[in-house]
Amino acid sequence: MDNLTERLATEQVALEDELMFFMFSDLFGFPSPFPHIAIELVPILADRIEPWLKRMASKRSVLSEKFSQCDGWA
Amino acid sequence: MTDGPEKREVFFLPDVFFVGGKGGVGKSTVAVALGFALSERGRTLVASTDPAHSLSDILSEGIGPSPKKVGENLFCVEIDVEKELDRYVTSAKRQLFSAVSPAVAERLSRFIDILRDSPGTVEYATFEKIVQIVSNPSSYRYVVFDTAPTGHTLRLFVLPDLLQSWLEELVKRRREVLRLEAMRSLGEKSFEELLEKDALHRSLERRLESVKRAVKVFRNREHLHIFFVLNPEKLPFEETRRAIRALSDIGVPVSGVIVNRVIPKDLEGKLPEVLVRESRFWLNRIRSDLGVPVLAEIPLLMGGVRPETIREMAGALGRVIA
């Protein structure tokens, strides 16, 4: 049971991180398609952005990880 | 054509005219003249979205960021996108500072500045302002947009669809996250409950709703009219031809072109022959090679932009929209 909740938690964090990346890719130098909308999302996600950035920074390579998850890119 | 019956409908949307074209061909003047012609039939707004506004110069009176009455049924506005953006950024920062500690807010507000300076931001803010004007129910029967030069106008028509699919993707992903969270809580929190409380989901949904309204306006072929203004010259001809093709590629039909500064017969003898010949050549190409109807040919009016010339233009355009 614990194992399952843990896995679900990990999965949720991974999904949330991905969603953050879609919204705030500008921070990594990828122009977001709609930066204007991202502006109003910053206050809503204010307490989650910095922890997310920290997690992203601790990964060995954000890009290779993201790309390897896309079909046909890896 | 009256205001009556439509106003009772839930979705009353105005007839929208986009006037585009290369810089310097007389777009704004034609937009104003078109506005005068339309105002004979109903409340009309002419809105300039070109950062290099010229409505004030054309009408010889100060037009600002809120609609100003310039005729019986005619209003004009020059949209100051940069200023709108500053207001938007300020309000986002204020919310930010009330949400987290000053130190975090300070760091994140620099992030907002980065987003503010992204290339798409101004363009999108323009688009949003247009949507706001158009979807404001029943305030105007006709809205004419005097747009920025060609490339800008093209992007405008691609934006709503792109934005809709981007937002739908975000909403879908947000729901997935919340579904996992509900699952993880082992029945303590329901998915619906989480969904309702989630500020991000709410914000994305609200955006999506307004974009769907925009898509509706932009797809409403019967009430959407796209005119290109050009002169009988090589460069405007080529640029307009490309624009028409690009729009038709994305399924947006151009209603037709308005040729401005056509040399009238009685002037032909008074101008250098080479100029007259050149002008006639390009006029013929416009008539035969653009693949869209020529809606009006406006003669070269001597004496520049004056109330009389605008009235004269309005007369010519009135027949087009009849």
C-alpha cells in the first residue's frame, strides 16, 4: 500500500513538473507560446515555482530527460 | 439592418472588419472612411491596433485609449497595448506580493519582467484587446480594426486556434495531476472537489472560455470581413498577394482588396507618362491576379487627407458594403 501511494506521489510530482515546464519554458530559454498568460499564472503558482526550479536544477540534464520522454525524439 | 432583433440574442456579435496592408498604402484612412460609411447604418467603432497610430492625424483631433465620438454614430479608439501590458504586469505583481513572502515575490517578479519582454507578449496583448472589444456584447454594430502592417495581421488569425489547443493541453494535464492526487488521498478528497478548489485549473478554464469566444468570432465568416488596402504599385501588390495566399492556406478567406490612389482619367495627361503607365499596369494585375474581388478603386485624391476626401472615400466604400 505504502509503495503504491509513494509511486503515485512520485508520478504526480513528475506530471506537475512537466506542466510547469509547459507554462514557464521561458526560464530555460524556450520561448513560451503565450508568455502573456504565463504572467498571470506566476502569482497563482508562486509558492511552487522555486521548488520546481530546484528540482529541475538537480537533474543531470533536464533536456535529455525531457527529450527522451518524447516519442520519436530520443 | 437595425439593432433591434440581434440585441435580444445571447451571443450578439458585431460585424467585424479587419483592414490590413503594407505600411503607407492608406490603410488607416480607408479604415476611417469605412467607419464613416458603416456609421450610416449603426453604431460603429474604428479601433487602431497599429502601434504607429495615425487616427488622430487623419481626423485632426486627439484620439485616445478610450473610445471617442467623432461622428453621429462613429467612435474611434487608439489602443495603447504597451500601457495595457504595464497595467496587467502591475496587477500580477501586486497579487504575487500578497501571495508569498517579499523575498520570494521579489525574485519571481524579475521572472515576470522576463515574460513581459518575450517576443509574443505585445502581439498577444493586442489580440486579447481585440477579443475584448469584439466580445463585449451589443455595444457596437460594426467594428473596424485598423491593423498593423501585414505580418502582424496574419499572426492574429492563427493565434486563437493555437492558443485554444495549448490551453486545452494544459487543462488536460492539470486534470491528470488532480486525478492522481484524488487517487492518492484514498477517497478522502474527490476529484471534483479538488478541481473546484484549484486556482490554476480555474484560471486556465477562464482563459479557455474567452479564447473560445474569440475563435467563434474569427470563424464567423458571415460577420468577419478582411480587406487589404493596396496601391497600384509593385511592392504593395506582391505583399498583398503573399498575405492573401498565407491566409487562404490557414483557411481564412480574404473578402477583397481596396485599391487606393488610382490615377483618375482626368489626371492622366498631367502626370509623367511613365508613372501613369506603371500605375495602370499594376492596377490590371491587381484586377486579374490576386484571386479576390477588387471591392473599390479609390482615386488619387489631391490635397491629402481632409474631411472632404474622407467623405468622398466613404461614399465609394458605402457602395461596397451595401
